[in-house]
Amino acid sequence: MVLKDHAAADHTFSPRDIVGGVATLVNSSGVPVGDKTVSYAITRTSGANRRKVTMKMALPIVQDTTISGVTRPAVVRTAYADVTMTFDQTSSTAERQDALAYLSSLLENTNQIIPLVENLSAPY
């Protein structure tokens, strides 16, 4: 899977594994502590007869730290994104397509989302 950053540079996320129904993809610079990850899964909710799609992303920032003369990479902060979409078992393909289109459009709404995410400004 190829994802773009804000500078439109491509970043390739390669499959790592599937554990417990959760698929994980990794973009690695060769230092595992700094691996950027994307994971996704679909599950059934208990008792509600719904399907839940979850997508998560973790983007760690790594810097070299020196302790007692030894330099090693360390995560100094991480950005996280979590998206959950829940659908009734009777939902149609078109309804799920619309929900995904609305979500994509919402994330592209630069008037609302850029100030919210990039500037950490309150809505409106």
C-alpha cells in the first residue's frame, strides 16, 4: 500500500502479518523502533448484529539519544489515527460506499480539517 505525506512523497507500507484478524502493514526505515504502522480489521459486534471496520495508524518520530556515550534511536513522540466505521448487517453496498465517500470528503475538507488537525484549533 502506498500512502502520501503532506509533501506528496510516496511511502510504501508492506504487509507484516495478520494476527487475530488484524492486518498490519509497516513502513520501515530499517530501525524497528521507528516503524510506521497501518492496521485494519473487520469484526462483528457482540449482540448487535453489526460489522465494525477499524483502521489505525501510528507514526512515531525517532531521534538519536546519547546516554553514557552510547547513541541509540528512541521514539520521542507518536501521532495516532483511529477510524471506526460500524454498519448494520442489513446495510447495502451502496450505503457503505456512501459512508466511505463521506469520510473521504470530510478528511479533504480543508476549511474545517486543516485548522483542526494541523493547527489544533477548535472547530469553527
